[in-house]
Amino acid sequence: MKKIINVTICIFTLFSGKAFSEDISESDFFCCSVSDIYKTSTNIKQHDDSDKNFDASEPSRDIINIEADETFRDESKQVTILQGDTKIVRGSETIQSELTNFLQLEDRARMSGNVKYANDGLEVLSPYAEYNTKSSRTDFLSPEYKYPELEISGKALYGVRLKNKKMFLKNSTYTTCNILNPDWNLIGGTTELDFEKGVGKSKNVFVTVKGVPVFYSPYMQFSLDDQRKTGFLVPDFSGSWVKGPDVMAPFYWNIAENMDMLINPGYVQERGSLLETTYRYLNKNSSGTLFFSYLDDDSTYKGSGKNTRDNSDRYNFFFNHEHVFANNLKIDLLYDKFSDEDYFDDFGSGINDSSTTYRTRHAKFDYSLNDWSISAHFKGYQTFDKTLSNTSQPYDILPDINIHKRVDRELFNYDLNLNIAEWDHISKVDGTRTDVQIGIDKTFYSTGLSITPRLKMQHTDYDLNKQVAGLTSTPSKTIPIFTLDNEITFSKQIKNSNLAHQIKPRLFYLYSGEENQSDIPIFDSGENEFTYSQLFRDNSFSGRDRNIDTNQLTLSVSSSFYDLEDYRELFTASIGQVFYFEDRNVSIGNNQINKRANSNIVAELQFNPSLNMSFQSTFMYDGKASGKKTERNIHTFQYRGKGNNVINASYRYRKNDIEQGDLSFAWGLNDRLNILGRWNYDFKNNINAKDAGDIETLAGLEYESCCWKARLVHRRFKINDDSYEKNIQFQIMLKGFTDVGTPLGNVISDSIRGYVDRDY
């Protein structure tokens, strides 16, 4: 049976380890050689439980509990020998070994033989260790350490564990991989791990991947956990294999609990010095971000022939602030400014950026009280499309005020919408528009049947500047709008199955009064794309400047199948058409007025045969067309497998305009290696040059282990009708440590629908 000894020790001094700035030598770790431990085994006698020197009843400030299979005592040297499965326990600190010499005169315990140390989540294995009972300092020879909660581990030639939860290492490794066969290592000459602050510091650092050095630094600070800490971060190497690397040296400033700043100076290949600064704050009722990027005298831009400014400095300034007040008032401020129109062509990350036409700036104020909602929005723009003329520039809106109220009563429901907007433009007609809409409706229900009549009056006034000669500067329109929505539902469970079938015929009647609107400018109106949902809108135009004049009836039917066990929709097919009782006379611009008695047929189909597979289609069919009768169709397919496995396929067609195909996938060849790909192709613009039909092509590999990830991506995407951007980019992500290379998560997820860039 194990003997348990309570040792009472009074600690009068605290040990302070050497400052990290000093080198740690072998003498700092051990006060005697390893062989000295065996010299203490002379002139010993077996210890008896009644030995008064181990009386645990003496008052103390600190208690050490000792367990051992055998205990011996050398009275002359005040040494206790513990053999067998020995254990020293002091608070949360536990040290196990096969042999322990307890030197009371030196306040020291020497342990050998499979030493196991555990304290505050840290675990250390070592062939030999020394423990100082006064300072709670533990010295290790050739330790292997791990912190399972943080998923970190490593080895060292020497190690010191201090009472202040710091560990000092000499000639050490650090990794988040399996310590037996790590895929990557941080190898440091001297290393400090502060588990309380969650910070690691190391000198003469090499970072290796698969044993190959990929980075060196004379000094490095890194995070051990998710705590925010001030200090230099690991340098970021991005760019591409075609253009060469971009180098950034970020510094993170943890200003306070609710605010921080990232200062990121660097060098962009072939362009020059870059400085990026991001400031963030978060308060109880507000949050915001301030970003500034400045590239001094862009050498590539200077000689490109595109620069029409006085200098070649490039910059982006971004500010966003959101605030929620206790009285239901919300404020959202956003300002975004770029140095030039070519910014996204040069620095955009993909086709979406390169095709940017304009960026919005706004100030939004939203307030709600009971049934009322009030908003005031101010909007401005910066355009990036050099082909836009002055007349094609978007309107600034200063401001756009909306007041809305909706009340539901037992007898009827009513709503009020008031909009006042000030439109401003450099060359086109602008001015103030006031729009008032008052509606009343009521829904009547019976078994499977719903009937909703609704009456709305819309009145719009204008006070215009720069009006076209011969037209009034104060035009107006008043439009009565009546709708009658009728829908009946037939449901039946299929015999001997968990399937239910549902059929919904729907009749939607719309009357919108006619009024001449030719003297009214177009601020925000356009012709909506004719889709299935458009069948049930009370205006075929968007915005408030145009109202369709129509007397029409929509006939539609939808058929659906449901899985009653999973409460999941398996299949839905819907089809509908509009029948006009009168000709329509209102149009936008020079668009031809449609005099047909009925619309095109539109249909939608959705098929979900399983939880990880879906198929959607939309059709528009013109039965009276002289040529090809299909006006538009869109087909999309997606399969989601385990993990990040996904396959997408789509086809888009619009008569005389668009015909495009899109295929993308992310697929695991095994548990670690994934292939990535996308091919977006334009079948109508594919004859001018080789591969001219390509909109975007992407091919890549992604390797992922338990502790690191690597990506290699080749991309080619269209910047404009005549030019392409082509690059090869890479990224190495070391779990819990740093990333090296171009951040590719958003690039891949934007190109491959359904791909999820998981935190690593």
C-alpha cells in the first residue's frame, strides 16, 4: 500500500525567472548533474510512519502531499528517498516519477524515471526534473510538452516551468500537430510560452513544413489561444507565382477590450510601398470600422497609360458606423472612397470586383414606434465604369424619407406609405418627388380557400429642375389600383406512403388605371424581369415613377409533393400566364408597348430528391414567336456530399442576349486532398479570339491535415471585353499559428457555390 506523506513547508520568498531578453544557459536550469541523484542513496534507513520530521499537524502556509510505494530517510543529510510510483501534489500541480530525492535543506526535489508533470492544463514528460519547493519552479531535461486544450505541443533540450504560468524552453519546437510526427514546426533557439496571457515569444526562429524550412525570423511573437494581444504578427507573404510575392509586416494593437487596430505596412510587387490600417470598435449600442489603404506612387500605374491624375498614389478610405439607441432609433453611416476608376481592375480579387460599376455611400436613420416605421436615407456613389457618360451616371439621393404604417383590424386592414425623395444629378432632370400610397384589404378564409381583395390609391407629385423644354416642372399622377387574389388548396396523402400531394390553383385579378406619364422623368423605375413571382405584383415596373395601365387576369397552378416524415418539400412545379382585357399604353423610354392579349408562359420547377441534392429550373415560353419560342430558361443543379464536397452546374439562356454555362466543383480525392475547379463560359462571345468565351476558369488543389492546410489555385477571369487577369496563387495555413500566402477562402467560395471556408 502506498505511503502518503504531508510535508509542511513555509515559503518566505518568491522566485523570479530571468527576463526573456536574456539567453537561457544550461546552468540556469540545473543545480547539479544527473549523476548526483544517486549519491544521496548512501547511509539511508527505511522511513517509519511515526517519523516526527513528517508531522503534518504543524501549522503551515503551503502543504505538499507526497505519495510513494517505498520511502527511505537519510537523517544525516536530511534527504528522503521515494521509490516506486511516486507523486508530488501541490494544489493543482502534480509531478509523478519512478524515483524522487527530497532534499529538505535545499528545498529541492530531484526526480528521474518517466517524469510526468501536470498543472493548469500543461502536461510535460521528461527523463529528469528538479522541483524547487520555495519558488514552485520546475526544471526539465529533454522535455516533451503539450497543452491539449490549446492543441499545442513540442519538445526541447531544456525547459523551465515557473509559478507565474510561464514556461521557458531552449532549442525547442512548437506545433499544433501530433508531436510524434508533426507536419509543421516552429523551431526556436529560446522560447517563452506565457499560458496566462496566451502569448508565445521566440528567438532565432525557423518555421518548417514537412521538414522543409519556409520562413526565418530573428524574433517572433505568436498567439497560443484566442486572446487578443498587442504585438507583431507573423509576416504575410501573398501575391502570386506570376507577379511575385507581396510582403506585409502586420502589427496588432489591442487598444482596449472593445477596440483594436491592425497596422499593416508592406511592399507590393512591381508597384511600391503599401500601408493598410484597420481600426475597429464595439460598444454596448454601437460598432464601427475605419480602414485606410495607401500605395505611394504606384510604379505600374504610372506607366500604364490609364492614369489621368496628377500623381500615381493609390488609396482606399472606408468608414462604417452603426448605432442603436434605446428609443428604437438606428443609425448606419458608410463612406467609401477610392483614388481612381481603375482601382478594382488593378486590385480586385475576381470578376465581381473587376466588373464593379459603382460603390455606394450612405447615411441611414431608421426609427420605429408601435405601428409606425420612419426612415431617412442619404445615398451617393462613386463610379468606376469609364464608359459611362454624364447622363448615365446614377442619381444621388439627398434624402430619401419613408414613413410606413400598417394596421390589422377585424373588419379590414389598412396601410399608409409616404415617400419624399430629393434626386440630384450633374446633367439630367432632377428634383423632389413625393409619393403617397394608401391601401385597404381583407382576407376571407374558407376550407382550403382564401380570397383577398385590395384597393390602393397612389399619388405622386414632382418639383423638377432642368426639366425638358415644353414639359411642366410640376407633373403628377394619381393611379387607382385594385387586386383580387383567389387561391384554393387541395391536399391528399398518397395511400400507403409518407407522401402528400398538394395542388394550388390561383386566380389573380389586377386593374391599374391609365394616366399619361410621359412628362415624368425616370429616377428609379425600370421594367421588371418577367418571372413567376411577377405574375402577382400590382406593377410590372420597379420604382415609383411609372405605373402600368392594365386590366388583366393571371391564371396559375402549382403542384407539390411533400415528405411527411421529414416535413420536406420534394417536388414543386408551377406554371402561369397573364391574360389582358385591354391594351397597355405606358412604357419606359423607347421600349415598345406590348399590345398582346396574353403574356408569355412562365414556369418554375424545383426538385429535391434528397437532402444533399437539388435542381431548379425557370422557363419563359412565347407560343406566338415566329422563330425560336423559348424566351428564357435557367437551370441549376447542386450536389452536396460530405465535408466540402460540392458539384454545381448551371445553364443560362435569354433569347438574343445571353447563353452561358457554369460548372464548378470541390471534391475530396481522399480524406486530405481536394480538387477545385470552375469553368464559366459565354457561348455567344466565343469567336473573337482563343478562349474568348471564357468568363472565368479556376483550377486548384487543397490539402488539409489535422494541423495545416495548403491551397494552390490557378485563375483566369475577364476584366473587360478585351482583357483578362491571370495568376497562380498559393496559401499555407498553420492551425493556431499563422497563414502564409494569398487569402483564398473568399476567392474559392465566390467561384464555387456551396464551398464553405471553415475556420482553421
